[in-house]
Amino acid sequence: MTPARPETLDPVRQPERPTGTARSARRGFRPEIQGLRAVALGLVVAYHVWLGRVSGGVDVFLLVSAFLMTGQFLDRHRRGVRVGLVKRWIHTFRRLLPPAVATIIGTVVAVLAFLPPTRLGPVLEQAWASLGYVENFVLQRDAVDYYAGDHALASPFQHFWSLSIQGQVFIVFPVIFVAVSALCRARGLDYWGVILKVFGAIFLCSLAYSVYFTAVSQSEAYFDTFARLWEFALGALVALVAQRVDLPARVAAIAGWIGLAGIVTCGLILRVDGMFPGAAALWPTLSASAVILAADSGGRWGVHRLLDTPPLRKLGDISYSLYLWHWPVLVIALAVSGKERMGWLSGSAAIAGSVVLAYLTTRFIDRPWRAWAWPEKNRRRGLTSLAACGAAVAVLVGSVQTSLDAANHRALANASRDNPGAAVLVPGYNGHPDPKAEILPAADKLPSDWAALPNPCDDDLGLSDALRDHGCTQVGASGASKTVVVVGNSHAQQWLGALAPIAQQRNWRLYQLLKGGCQFQPPRGDDGDECDQFNRAVVQQIAAHKPDAVVLVGTAAAPSSPQETTTPGLEDLLKTFQAEDVNVIALRDNPRFTFNMADCVAGSDPDSCRVPVSQALAAEDPLAPLAKTYTKGFHPIDMTDMLCPQGQCGGVIGNVYVYLDDNHISATYAASMSSILDQRISRATGWS
């Protein structure tokens, strides 16, 4: 039996379909919106599973949720019903959380069962973030690329970004509605008019910010709440217009079909990579607005005749749960199969599995929980029901994290004996590590095992704002025996794990000027290129302060290929720094792989993951010929023998994970190479 709804409308659902034939376009059940949700969801799922592109369907969901919420508050103000904010929030999240909690728990269990342990750390962190509706902030912090082609490597909770923003809006927007309602009652103002102005201002400010931020940093803007706020504001504006405007039948029919066509074709026509959530997102949201405003006014030719069909209505009924389940099912299925994309058959199977899970979640969790009247009696009961949802996740995630932490502490207790890393490759090593010891770092912590320097850079370095804004850090201080700067991208950053102990032991000041994704090369004068601007600032910094040495990575390897070359413009840099009397310590790049080495060795026999060095790097170090030309101040360092002993590049050496992904050295293994790197730098430079 379908449960009756309380008076308060669900912000992500509609009231149940009413009996009778009364027109329901302005209040109550909107069958075409249920169908609209089904179309939007179908696009989201199909594009994720088969096309690996953004459809604009999620943007439609965001707009619809704000439209329904606004209609509720308008109706309550009209009837003189005062809204209690805390009660409203409890009511909202008591209906949102149970299906979300079921998905979070099911996903964590599936990851434990099917994915390598290296995936656990980020998954557990994002399980908490998804529960707390802050997943978008975590993805923004981690600079996640939503458009990345290989969904198998994505987080199974990545889709919670939109639910997180939606949850944040469900907290903030009611405050606006209630505050404006109180103001209008006190001052005798027109509620409709004031709300129109407020959300019109939010729409314009957020859209302007979104266009700007998308152009500056699209990957961050994609998950930014304020950059998305205009989509919700537009939904509110549509609800306001729908209160006052009735479209003529012919206009409604045309607008509805044009709107539906716009929604369906958005992802096909627009290549939205790098364009959303800026002005391009107006396409699907304005299209959805047209469908909503058309309502059922189009007569026999209206779009509602299609959207109100039973299959679309039923799909709309499970749309929330289906959105929750489809992404983790896709990510886990791809990871298990080792594929980057689903075929038609496997994709259909994944969708079918998601539909089954969505139906079961809706039938046995969502609807019974909504029908349960006890939590609606008072605030304490409502809070108790929310706490129960949180506790269900906390018990599972907390117990897994506790177990992992205990195992990690046991391993660390014997690390000096059982986890020597690269030290086992040093001639004369006489240790006896336990071959059955835990490999370090713990697999769940491996993806975050990045090297870093502990302190912010001193003012006496005279850094420009451009460099300081990128988070310059250092070890050591002024008055040190040597000043050494590490420049480049993440492949230079990974060597900080080996260089920092050397700096501390030899009384160097070591600082880094690094920018992810930006290979260090001579600036080209392109003011529109962030990397070029950063490299120019680095070169100017080195010329002005003349450190004793610059450490960079001088070659670029190709994944599982011997096509290794020197980095672009390296010779020009050598000439520049030679003229400044600055030493250059050029490290050879490490092997890169076509698969995630960390996942491979953590999930199977490490020996099966080895790649011959002849397939990973050039037969001769590309830096060697340059050393014959630049005999002064150029010091190439090759650590390949520490990464590929006996000509085999593996993922575990001396009970330490060598790589944290498919191409970056773990900080733990880099630290184990410190003494060897120290010897080679001393030998190359003549520094004692």
C-alpha cells in the first residue's frame, strides 16, 4: 500500500497521484514532473554507463527539487502556516537519509568484497562525507576530474556531489523562505514579489560567479555549491512564474516539446567537458523550465501526454534510489572487469541490477520509513531517527577503520626490521625482514602516501604572490649550508620523501615550488596558460635568489613503453641556470604503467605485476648525452636500479609499496631511497 503523505511536501518527491480528474498543474501532484525526472534519470544513467559524458540530467534534477520546495513554501505562506525550521530540516533529511544510508552501507560492503584494499581509504573517507552531505567539498579539495575517462578508477561515492549540494540547499533555502515570510508579514509586503527579487538576485550573482569560476578552474567549479546555486534559484523562479502564468494551449504544447527535445539533445550536441556548470548549463535547465511551465496546458498535443505514461511514472517513482545505486554499481563492475567502458550487454546488465536495487530500496526501505509516523510526533523522535541512520553507517565504517588502524599499528611497530624498502638493494645489506610481514604503508593509506615538506616557506625567500599562493613549503631555514629548490609537477614532488631526510641531515634549506600537472619548462610568454605563468615565476625566483641547486625531473617516461624522452626545453633551462651559476640536479623519471600498480600488487600476487625495465624506460638514460655537453653544474641522477632491480619493475620492494598509483612513487618507498640518493648527489656534485 502506498503511504499517505504528511502535509509537508517532500523536497525531492511529489505528493502521491491524486484521485479524480481535477487539474493539478499548479499544486499537488504533477505527473509530467514525475515523467520529467524519469527522462532526466535515464539520460544520466545511459550517459554514465555507455557514453562517459555529462547529459545535463543532474542539472534538471537540481532545478526540479527547488521548484517543488518553492511551491511548498509559497502554498504555506498563502495559507498562513508558519514553518518551523528545525522541524522542516528533520523532516527533509529523515526522508532523504534512509535510501542514502542503504546505498552507503551496500557500497562499502561491495568495496570490501570486490575491490583491492588500496581503494578502501578514500572510500571510507567519502562514505563519511556522503553521509554528512559534504562530498562535493571533498571532491573539490582532491581536484577530482568529473570528466575522467576511466570510471573504474572513480570513487563509488562521486555521484553524491549533487546530493550534497542539494542537501546544503535544503538547509539554506528554507531559512530564506521563512525569513522573507516573517518580513512580509511584519511589513505588509507582497511575499511573491519579495521572493522573486531575492531569488532573482541569487540567480544572477551565482550564474555570473559560475561562468567566471568555470572559465578559471572548471574542475573546482563543477563541485562548487555557489557555482551551482543559480540552478536551484532558477527552479524557485519557475515556481513563482507558474503561480501567475497560464500558457495558451498551443504555446504550452510547443514549449513543452521544445523543452523535452532540449533536455534529450543537450549531451549529444554540447560537448560539455569543461563547460558545466557555467552558461552552458542553461541549456538543460531552461529546457526543463519550459516543460514545467507547459504543465498539462498543451491539450491532446502536450508533452505531458508522453511524460504521464505508466513506464515513465514508475521509473520516476524509483528515480532517487536509482540515482543512488547506478554509479557504485557501474564503478565496481568496471573495476572488477578491468574495463574502462561498458559494452551494450554488460551495460544493460549493470542498469538492470541498479533498477532491481533501486526497486528493493524504494519498496522495503524508503516507503516503510516514510510511512512510519512515530518520528513525526516531535523533534526528539525525529532527531532519534536521524541518529539511527548515522549510527548504521558509523558502526560499519567505524569498525572497518578501527580494524585497519589496528593492523597498521602492528605493522609499524616492526617496520624498522620488516620493512626496509630500498635498503634491501644496497650491497652488504644484512637484515632479515619477515617475508610474511605486512607491506607498508597500509593499503588503505597508500593512495594518500604523498611526500610533503612540513613548514611554510620563510619570508626571506622573497616569493611572489603567484608562488606563495601555490603553497610553498620547506624544511630547514636561512643560514643553512645549502639552499636547494625542487621544481616541477607531481613527479618532482614524489622525490621530497627522499630529499627531506637528506636536507635535515646535511643542514640544507630545501623548499618546493611545485604545481600539479605542470611540467617544468622554459616559459613561452603565454599569459593565458596557468602552467606557463607559474614556470615564469619560478624561473624569476631562481634568477633572483640563486639557490645552490635546482632539483627537477629531466625525463618523461611513457606508460609501459620505452619511449622516454628529455622534458621539453631542458637544454634551454640548463643554459639559463648555468649562466646564473645554479647547479641542476636532474632526476630520471620513474617507470609509468598502463595499469594501477598499487591496486595490482595489493589485490594479487605482486610478482605477477612486474614489467621488464626494457618495456618501461629507454635503453639509455636520455640525460646521459646531455651530461657530456653540459659538464659544469649539470648533475643527472638515475635511480632506476632502485625501482627496477634485476631489470624488473615491480610494485613491492623490501615489504614496501613502491607506487601509490600507476605512475607515482610512494612517500614511504622514496624515504627508503634517501641514503642511496644522498650518496649519488654527493658523488655527482662533490658536496660533502
